[in-house]
Amino acid sequence: MQDTERETYMTLKKRVLSIYFHFCRTRAVLSGWRHSAVLGGVEYEFDCASNPIEQIMTDVVCLGLGANWHPEAKNTRSSVQSQIDTYGGWEVLLSDLTEEEAKLLRHDLKSLKLIA
């Protein structure tokens, strides 16, 4: 069942990347923030998304940006897996997305080795 009130995966990805770029430019360069602090700031901006699918998708994008460079990545991976399990599993999550969204998210999940 698709929710028409939520943002698409591509829209969320663009928003996350835009905020990430802004934080890198303004907080990392000007204030000396480390990468983990920038990611923490990005994650804070999207914490408690109004839709569980949006939160999962946002966390997947942030996990990709972290690329296991910081110790919290293991916690983020566990959190994403737990959220998806709570949602009903990968298949249920992907079935609630449009075909294009599911394809993009599946690609990212495979890239992050969250699914086979």
C-alpha cells in the first residue's frame, strides 16, 4: 500500500545530500566539525520523520554517506536493520514503494551490504 503523503526516496536523498553539503561547507570548513559531527547534524535534521519509510530511507542515505568511516556506523546499520524488521522486512518495505523507488533503494541497500 503506497502512501501518497510521504516524500519519494529521490527527494529525500536530494534533501539529505543538500543538508550534508551545507554542513560540510559551513560547519566543517568554518567551524572545524569532524565528519562524524556533520553526519550527526544531518541525522538530527531528519530524526523522527513523519513516516517510518521516510526514516528508513533517510537513514540508508546517511549510512551511505558515513561509509563505515566512523564508529557509529555499526550502530546505524543495526538501527536500520531493526527499523526494517519492525516494518515487516525488506520485501514489505520495497513492496510499499513505487517500482522506481524500490529499484533505487534496493541498489543502495545492496551497495551497503544490507541485503544480498
